[in-house]
Amino acid sequence: MLDLQFICENRELIEANCRNRGVAVDVAAIVALRDRRSELIQQEDGLRHEQKEASSLIPKTKDAAEKQRLIARGKELREQISRAEADRKQAEDELRALQATVPNLSHPDAPIGGEDASRTIRTWGEPKSFDFKPLDHVELAAKHDLIDFEAGARVAGSGFYFLKNEAALLELALVQYAAHKAIAKGFVLHTTPDVARDEVLHGIGFSPRGPEAQTYSIADSELSLVATAEITLGGSLKDEVLDVAKLPIRMAGISHCFRTEAGAAGRATRGIYRVHQFTKVELFAFAAPNLESSNALHADIVALEEEIFQGLSIPYRVIDTATGDLGGPAYRKFDLEAWMPGRGEYGEVTSASNCTDYQARRLGIRCKSPDRKGTEFVHTLNGTAVAVTRALIAILENYQQADGSIVLPEALRGWIGKDRIG
RNA sequence: GGAGAGAUGGCUGAGUGGCCGAAAGCGCCGGAUUGCUAAUCCGGUCUAGUGCGUUAAGCGCUAGCGGGGGUUCGAAUCCCCCUCUCUCCGCCA
């Protein structure tokens, strides 16, 4: 969510940014509602002031008739106030709903346009050329009994799976590997709840309920299964006021991720590329509220993601995501796309966003600086250390051999206890 | 799951209907004093909304005592619901 005053004072900027992001927002309606809200607040505050005065006179008043008159006046004011309050609340609800539709500002260097406009800013490693026809991860998994899709479907439906044998060990190894990489860079490792309050999901930018919900909600509760530990890590400091000297705060979180993938039918559904549940190590950071700090931290997060994939010797490219594809909260987003021989193309394996103060404002996460009055909303950033299913695809497909066996990345062997599958 | 006790400012902790945004202490900031340090003394020290002010300093008003509702002219204080914490019992990986 953006600051209301900022929106109203920078209409052209906001409108242009919404156009770049392909989002339709009625800024004029926001301004009008803001003005209406101000009027209602003034009216309400005036009534309250009068009421306070009247009631403070009552205990001092000796004259019985005068006292009765003041009490009657107080009653009258109470009713007026409750009406004024209802009006104000309604205007505020409408305003907040509209305000929430305004996406974050965009980094001036982010490419403008839809998904096609996204720019490759660098590539690492060469897509491996095989002197045989490479199999995709589904075929490889079948060959080595690594993934049971049928069992997943039987137990939980399409989109769920069981990892078996070395694949299960690979999940543990990848989590260990990524967690240690993150720890080495100062991220404090957490395991987090796999559920969160809808309010927290909303603060991070997910729609937990309703037709466009991307998450599973738990019946008869205000809880949803988390789609990423970004939700729980970001929510962990909800409504807190932090000391700016303690920033940045770096966290890593291991969680399961649950996604309904509503509307994704038919898109890359083969195998474990797009599933309803996977395990992920997520990076999250709270930065001081200025772009110098958060942009620098953003670069650090991307560098760590790259280090993780370089350590696995998997070729990848880094994408500077176009404005139209940023989603609401991100100011700028870099994705790592790993080479996936089975698909014959790059596939997204990580995503790192600088959300500036957009999430923090809705979550109420602020910081206090000694040299200025009041508080400011912190900047938040998130990135993927490793998303197990996507990384697994890249490993199985890149490390396959002519004889059908799969060599394991050196970095993971210690945790798996062997150097190849098959 | 059952029984009980709690939730007040950065912290500790008073306050059980109006004079309370809230005593006191601690902490923190500024100043005084002081060979240095310590100690002592004085002053200051929450957040948000809103209005005036030049998008300033600042001043005013309103709100906030876990959250939400209610009673009342008036609620930190009384009532109801919820959440969370602690203690005991039960259950359990």
C-alpha cells in the first residue's frame, strides 16, 4: 500500500506508473474520497470536543436544572457522534479498498511493459549440450523411482506428489545447503509456521479469500496455509517499531508453500514445475527506509541466490522483471531462471523483490531514527534461497548422464551420502 | 480439553467512573556540576489522525491503557465476546 497523501499529491506519477504496470486505478476517486474522509473527521472531532466539554462541566455544576440540561445535551451528542463515526468508517473502508489497488512505484531502471519486455541482465554458465537426447525430470524420476505422482493424486489430488529415495534426500540436502549459505551471509535461520492469519497474508500482498485467492484458507478460521515463508517472516514483526540502528534485519525461513494455482491450468503442469505444495528456504530482510539501503540489500540477495546456483553448477540467467509483471508490492524484481534441459529452456527458480515500504505500511512495521521525529515505514525485501521442486528439476535434468544415471552436485553429496543416482 | 490469574508508555509498576496520555522508579536525550569515571541536580522523553502554518519550526483538536462491542452525560476503571500470556490438571509428538 502506498501513502495516501503521496498518492493524492502525485497523481500524474501514480497514473503513469499504473499504466506502465497495466493496472487500472481511479486516482480521482481516491482523491475525492480522501477529501470526504477529512471532512467527516473534522465533523466528528468537533462533536467529540463538544461532548468532552459538556461532560466535564457536569460534576462541577451545582444547579440541578442546568445539570439535567447538560446530560440531555450529552445524550444528543452521543447519538450524533455514533452516526458521524459510522459515516467516517464507511468512507474509510471504501478509501482503503481503493488505495490497496494502487501498486508500488517502480524502479526507474526496470523495463517498462508486459512480460515480454523483461530483460536478461546477465547469464552464467552455458546451457549444457548433450550428445544424447536428454530426458525431462518426469522421465528421470520414473527411471529412478524418485517421485510418486499417482500416490500424491490419490492422497491429495492432482498437483501433489511424494518425493522418494534420493529425491527425498535431495530435498533435505538442498534445504541444508541453502540454509548454510544464507547463514554465512548473516541471515538468521528460522523455521516458520506453515499457516498465517489472513490479515498477514493481506499485508504481504496475497488475497487469502475470494475468487482470485492464490492460497488455501482453513475453514472456520482466519488462517490460511502460507504460499511462502515471505508471509510468515514479513509478518513476524507486524506492528513493531524497530530501532533503525538494528537494521537491516536478515532472516531466512524454511517452510512448506501451498498454492492453489487457480487459473494456471494448462500452464507447464507437467511434473513438479507447478505444484500445490513444495518446500522452500526463503530470504527476507527489513531495511532502513531509504532506497540506497534497500537497493543495496536487494543486490546482496540476488548475489546470494546466484552463489547458491553457481555452487550447484547450474547455468542460469538473471531477469530484470518488466513493470507489467511485478505484482502489487514489488518496486523491482530480479528472477533467476535456471537452464532446464528437459524443457529446452530456462525456467524460473528464484525471485528477489525490493518491496520498499509497500508491505511495511500495511503490516505496520516502522522504525525510529534518533535524528528525526515520529517513525517511518521500513523497507522489506524477499528472495528465494531455494525452492526445492524447481531446483530439483534443474539438478536432475542438468546432471543426467548418457547411461541414464544422474550425478549429484558435489555441494550436496555430503548430505546425501552418495555421488550419483543409478 | 478443564480450572484459575493476568495483559497499562522503551522497561518495572500505580491507578477500580470525571481533576488520567495516565503517579513513581528505571532507561534514554539535553543541560548544570565535576581532575577522569561514578554520583548528584535541572529539564525533556509515546504513537496516530486531523486542522492552522510555506510541503518549516510550531501550535490546536481528536483518538489510543491487548483487540472488538456495550452501559454511561462521561470508561484504563463497569458489562459481554475474542486473542494472547502465566500457573495447575488432563491429553499428546
